[in-house]
Amino acid sequence: MSDAFHISLEAAKARLLPGPENPQFVTLRERGSLTVELYRPLEVDHQQPHSRDECYVIVEGRGHFEMGDETIDFSPGDFLFVPAGMPHRFRDFGDSMMAWVMFYGPEGGEDA
């Protein structure tokens, strides 16, 4: 069996359940230290700092992203990196924000 992996955005979206009572993310693949998810916050982003390094690729939506003491604007196609333990959250993103999320590396993050 090959370790290669492909999933279209449409197939990943189909795995997200509709409605605010359902999870806002779906885990699509795990391999070694890598976890790939699709994330769709609904109204409020309730994230807490994570124990591993994290990357986002914005698929849909625009808004603001708080990472540590910095706030930046984001839009589709943007790439965001957040080191393990750093407080972060999406704000003012409307009702259609979606991002690919990749967690990787050891607990506590990789050494710089």
C-alpha cells in the first residue's frame, strides 16, 4: 500500500458535518507526527494553544488572525505558521472561513 495521499477540497468538505452542534474540524490523515485536518470555525474560534507546531492554509474567508502579540489580516491562499504553545485565534472571519490545518513534530514543537 502506498503512503501517498490525496483528498480534494470538495471531498474534505463533505466530511464536515453541518450545523453548529457538530465538530468544526475533521481529521483527514495521520502519518508519523503529521496530522492533516480541515477546519471550519463557526461564529467564534475557540482554539487554545496547541502542544505541537501548526500550519494553516486559508481556503475560504477573510478576517484577522491573532498569534501571540501580533494580529494580521488573512485571505484565501495565505499560509500561517504557529509554533507550539503560542496563543492564537481567528477573528472577524464571517460565516465561510475554512482552512487546511497541519500539525507536525514532537510535543512542545521542533527546536528552532
